[in-house]
Amino acid sequence: MVRPYQKPNINPDMGVSVYDPETMANILKVQGKRKLFIIGAESLTWELDGKKVIDYYIDIAKKLNVPVVATGHSYKELAEKLGKDKVTMMSLENITQRLSDPDWKGLDGQGQYNLAIFGGHIVYYVSQAMSNLKNFALNLRTINLDKYAHPNARFSLANLSDAEWKEFLDKLLINL
């Protein structure tokens, strides 16, 4: 078992770290009929061999054909590359509370989401959001694609180096 990036997050109900990109691709394809990708502004600053992490996340969103929520200042780049009709701007707190609300009908009014994919957020910030969802959105599965182990996500990556993370994301895109 991978130790969480933040040690205080060790708890009895911990998520699973996924080591294999093919397994993660299958989880992303099969889990949940209503998916949502929540992309944060950290993905604009992280680079893997000259490619911004946000570009990996954009490619994943396109392959999965899912709506995207842009948090922080990631909206402009996401809207330019995905189209304004595919991206909604919202704070991480706001989308977390909406996903926890059993009466919320989703961005499109078609009902609750049952899979939320996260990427590009500050570790301690998104960890608290996923803790909220783990405890209060019982119909929702969460996945985090950042390079840190997140015990509050149902599925996350292990603590990876940048080189390992790049290799994982490259293979994930091939398998999607």
C-alpha cells in the first residue's frame, strides 16, 4: 500500500492507488455513466518534458468526452482548447458542495454525476474536497490523476516522480 502524500490523511477508509495505466484507463472508461472532470490551475504550471499537464488532461477529457469544470484560472486555456460549451468555470468549493447535494441536477440538468475525476489541484486543497465527497456524496466515485497518492479518492496514482508520471499519462492516453 502506498503511503499518502500527506501523512495525516491515513484513515480506515482509504482509496486505492493504481499503478497500471491500462487499469486506470479501464476504470475511467467503465466506472460511472455520468462523468465530470474537474481541472485546476496547478495543471497550467506543471510541465513534463516541455508539455503542460493541462494538455494531458485536455486529451483525457476529449477521449472520455466528458464535461469539464475549470477551477482557479484554468478556464481560459480550457475554453480555448475544448470549446466554451464543454467547460464550466467554478471554484473547487462550489463544485464540491454541488456534488454533495443530492438535489443538484448537474451542469446540464440531466441528474447527478457518479464519477468525478480530479487533476491539477494543490494537494492539501483537493484532499479536503475529496474527503468531503467521500463522506457526504455516497453515490459518487472519485479519481485523482495527479502524481500524488490521495487516500480520500477512491482511485489515485501512487506517489510518482515526474518521469514516472509522464510515462503513466502517456500510456493512459494510448489505452483510452
